[in-house]
Amino acid sequence: MIEDNEDDALLLAHRFRHAGYALDVLRVDTPSGTETALRAQAWDLILSDHDLPGFSAIAALAILQQLELDIPFIIVSGAIREETAIAAMRAGAHDYLTKNRLERLIPAVERELREAENRRERRGALRAQKESEARLQAVAASTPGVFFQLQRRRDTGLNFLYASEATDMLLGMSPQALCADGTLFETRLLPDDRASLTAALDEIAQSGGKLNWEGRIHSPAGDTKWINVRGSVRMLDGEVQIWEGGMWNITQSKRTEAELRASQLHLKALSNHLQNAKEEERERIARDVHDVLGGHLVALKFSTSLLGAKLDQGPDLLRERIGEIETLIDEAIETVGRVTRELRPGILKDFGLAAAIESHAEDFARRTGIACHVRCADDDIALPEDESVALFRIFQEALTNISKHAEASAVEIRLMHTGDGIALEVGDDGKGVSESDLSKPRSFGLRGVRERVASLGGDVQVRARFPHGTLLQVTLPSSPDTPAIDQELPS
């Protein structure tokens, strides 16, 4: 209470207690006392006389506003002119009463308390709204996607009402430019995708579902991006659509999907190729066994029968027949050995990789007539079994490719230690290989070599060989089981 008359203050307090209020009352009558009281604690209500010695309600309102406090301020004065009351109301007073008509005091106070509570709630709601908007702006600013709100009428274009800062990064235009002209977004869309987006918007507007659309846009840099647009729609007046949602750059995920699909197709093709290769290998083995080994066994049977029928002949004729049988047996043994070596050469396990390569190169040279020159920097190269088998199979595949495609007359093979691993080189003097040949979808042999080497952490290079031909270089890193030998790779 800002009141210089203690009896008037007691009368006002009595009115409140009689109405059932419990009071915490402080009476002041000076500017300093008023400011000290307002700073000391929070108050629900200020009752103020209009005119005090050296002080006034107008001056008290000025202190209240200076402290930025919103407290119901009611003037209770003995006599107050109407123009004075109007001036006080303009200065911030909420109501005024005369001391000889206090029956309106309690209702007026209760009304102003309710109004003050309403004002506090509105201020709280505004603060919460501002904080929410600030959080949304912060999230939108730190998110690579574009948050948007747009308006759309039936059969009309898009009118962006709001777009976040990522618009520049995704669409190559500022949010202000997009909101000023929504057709800028539509012109970025590829024609087919523009029609697809329009159809999706129409469908969702009718069904009331959620939009989840993917399409392509042209960027100012000249490349094409995939974007994903998600959102929901609200209808205004049955005609105006309000869309709210976000759009994101999904180009990388689309590329990954495409690469995955291509990889799956390649794996499927490779699997089919391996299956066909297996069947071809079985057919070749069956042909060797049937045509060569089977033929020799049949010939042996005939020769043995002839030999038995001519036991009474002279020794020279018998020796001739026995020699023929021995030749057939030697050829059969050679065929069995060759087939066995090609399937899984025992020499690889018994004598090592260098010996297995030399042995297979000799077989290849005899079978194809292509000269093979093997140079091993160290015959004692020892590798773990999986690496030895891998390099041997790669060597077999290289010779197979040379016999099929290279039209070569000679092959040079090198197996050696490098500073940090094992290197195998297979070079031919054939017609060479082009970049297009290396990238053919059905070049399964080379793809199989690369995948086998990659699984061991190695490296494969295929390049032209001077003056002509092709060079295959395979390098495997040293493993804990590989002996460390300081041997440089020859030039």
C-alpha cells in the first residue's frame, strides 16, 4: 500500500480480511520506500493513494515501469478528478476508486488479479513460442535438409511460405528467392519428375496421407541430384493446401543403391560364370579321362589280348608288343598326372610355389607350344597355404587367358620378394589388351583375380608391355608366416 494515512491503510486491509483473504501487507509513502519494497519481493497487488506529500500515484507508476514489473495497480483516493483519473490510467493504472465507495474494491481487485494472471500466461506462451521457434531455427540451420512450408491451390504452382537456410546448398538458391518465386523449384525438376511430383501431391491431398516422393533436380553446377521430399498437408477452405515438411539430398544413397544393384548383377553373373567354368572343367576332365585315358586302356586291352594270342610267337614280336603296351601305360600315367596336377598339384604342397609354377609352365608349354621362361628370385619362397594356392590359381588363370586371347609366342614369369611382400609377374608378347577389354562386364577371369587378391589385401595391375603384349602384376603383402628376405624386385 502506498498510503500516508495509517487508518486508511488499516481500513483497506480490513476489507480484504473480511472477504477471506490472508494478507502480507507493507505500507510505504516515499519513492525510495516504494522502490525498496518492489525490489525486495514479488507482490500481487499495489493499492495507492493518488496524492501524497512529496509523492504521487503517477510517480509510483513510473518506478513500476522502470523496474519492468507487471503488478495490478489500483488507485484508492479520497477525491480525484476525472481528468486526473484518466491521466493515471494512461500512465498505467488499472483502476481507480474513491475511499467513500469501497464496495467495488474486492471485485475490482479480483478482476485485475485474473487479468494479471492472463497476462503472465500470455507472456509465458510467447516466451515458449519464441524458444520453440529459436530451437526450430537452430535445428533447421544445422540440418543439411531443407524444411519448408508451402501453399498450393488446385491446378496451380507451388508458393513457398518458408524455407530453411539449407536451400542454398541443396537447390542452389537462397530461401528468399525460393519464397519469392516457387517456380524456381519447379524448373529445377526434370520434366518427368515434375509430373510425378504433381501427381503425388494431388493423390496425397485427396487421401490425406503422408508425402514420400523421390525425384531429380538440375543444380546450377550442371549436375543432377536426387532429392527426397516428405511432408503432410492441411486443407484451408477446401481449396488451399498447406504443405509442411522437408527435403533432403539422397544422391549418395541412390548411387550406393545403383552400385549395390550393379554389384549384385556382377556377382550373379560371376556365379553363373563360375558354375559354367566348373562344368567346363568337369567336361574337360571327363574328356581327358574318356578320350585319352579310356582310349589307352582300351588299346592296352587289345594289345594284351593280342599278346596272349601270340605267346607262341618269337621273342622279337613279343618284345615289340610289350613296348607298345609300355608306351600306352606311360601316356596314361602322364595323363593322370597332368589332370591331377591341374586339379590340385601335389608339388605345390610338397615343394612350394616356385616349383609348382615351373612344373605348370612346362605342362603349358608342351600343351600349347607357347614358350615359357620362369625366373624365380628365390626358390625357397614360403607362403601360407591360402596365399600359395591363390597365387598358383592366378598363375593358371593368366596362362589360360594368354592361350585363349593373347596370340602370344612366349611368356615370361617372375616370382620374387619385394621389400614388403611377394610379387608375381606374368608377361606375354601377344597383341596386348585395351582399357575397354579390361572394363568389359563379362571379363570374369580378371575380375576373379582382383577379388581373390583383394581378399588377401594385395594389389593387381594389368598394363601394356613394351614393345607389345600384356603384363599382369600381382603383389601380396608379407604375412607373419612369410620369411623376411631382403630381395629387391628386378627391373
